[in-house]
Amino acid sequence: MLADLSQFLRSNENLTPRQELMLALDVSLAVRDIHRAGFVHRDIKPGNVLLWVDPKDELLHAKLGGS
């Protein structure tokens, strides 16, 4: 893991449009999967979006965590 989204945004000025799209897609798919499993994530915020770089494609990706 690199950081959570709030830490990343504090230390970096901007995401590229492609990075923004990939992160939005990753979070959207995570919410979809959570809802399909019958749960509701009630704390979606930048601090719960965990970022990592996939070694296969070297792109920034997100996973949805929670406390």
C-alpha cells in the first residue's frame, strides 16, 4: 500500500485524468461488491480509500477499507 487517498492528495498536487478515472472505477466496483454481499459501507471517505500500484500494469489502484 502506498497510502490512503487523503495522505496521497496532501503530498501530491494533482492526479491525472486517467488516475482519477481508475480510482473512481475501483471505488465504484468495491461499493457494488459490498452491496451485492448485502452490506452497506457507511464510511466512504478519502481516509478509507487505500492506494496501491499493481506491479502487472504499474497503474495506481484503490481498495476500499473501513474502520
